[in-house]
Amino acid sequence: MVTEYKIDKLLGPSGSFAGYSLMIFGVIGTCYNLTGLILVVTGMLMAFTFDGAIIDYNTRRIKNYTCLFGLFKVGKWHGVNNFNKFRIYKSNRSYTTYSRANVPLTLKTSDIRLVLLNENGSLRIKINKYNSFEAARKEMTELIKDLKITELEDQQKGII
């Protein structure tokens, strides 16, 4: 059984909107000149690229990936035995965009993230994001049971 999680857009909500706009202008520009296809391809990259994670329960592997253009998943598979810690933390992100009058528009988001870490913390795989700490904790216990992980430390921290 394989489970897939879509975590974040590459450039956030502002970048996705800019990508959709570039695609529209590129299609219009292509009517006049084929160089408008450059805008279409760039817009597709900005609008459809996202980060995610795949968990394969049968082979006990986890893959953190970037899905380019919403089609091509680029990442490396890691065995579950390489990891020994879960970490649940609160992620605060802000996306700032400036208008033509140089007025900033800041979008702030906050969520809870579940991360799998190796012994020294150099390798980390974001598994998913959640609305509450309890949902992340529940998913963590299900992953421990489903992936048959026996040697594991539980580490809970606040903000990174």
C-alpha cells in the first residue's frame, strides 16, 4: 500500500497566482509569436510545482519529492530503518507580495508539521502538515504501527 501527501506549493499562493497569470498571457502571446510558449512553460512551472511525500508500507520506504510541472516526481527513496525520531512542530510561514504602489501584502499561515529525522538530524523528511497537534500525534502512532517501527524516539518540540 502506498500513501501520498501533498505538502506545499513551491512558491506559495502568490507564486501560483503569478504562474496562472503567466500561462494566460503566454497563450495570448502565442497567437502572435511562438515565443509566448516560454511564458506558458514558466507559468506551468510556477503554478503546478509542489512538494510532497510518498510512504510505501510494503517495502518500508519513504520518499520526499518535488513534483515538477505537477507531473514529474523528483526525489530519493529512504528506508525506514535510517530514521529513529519523529518531530512534531509548529510551522509559521509568511508570503509577502508587493503591489505596483509598493504596498506589501503579507499572507501568514500556521500549521503543525510531522517530520521523520535520522539520529543526528541531518536527514529529515516532512511527512505531512496538520491543523492540530492531536491529528499529527494520531498520524504518528499510525505510522509507527503500519511501518512496524520498533526502535524510535518520540521528540516533540515547539517552533524550529
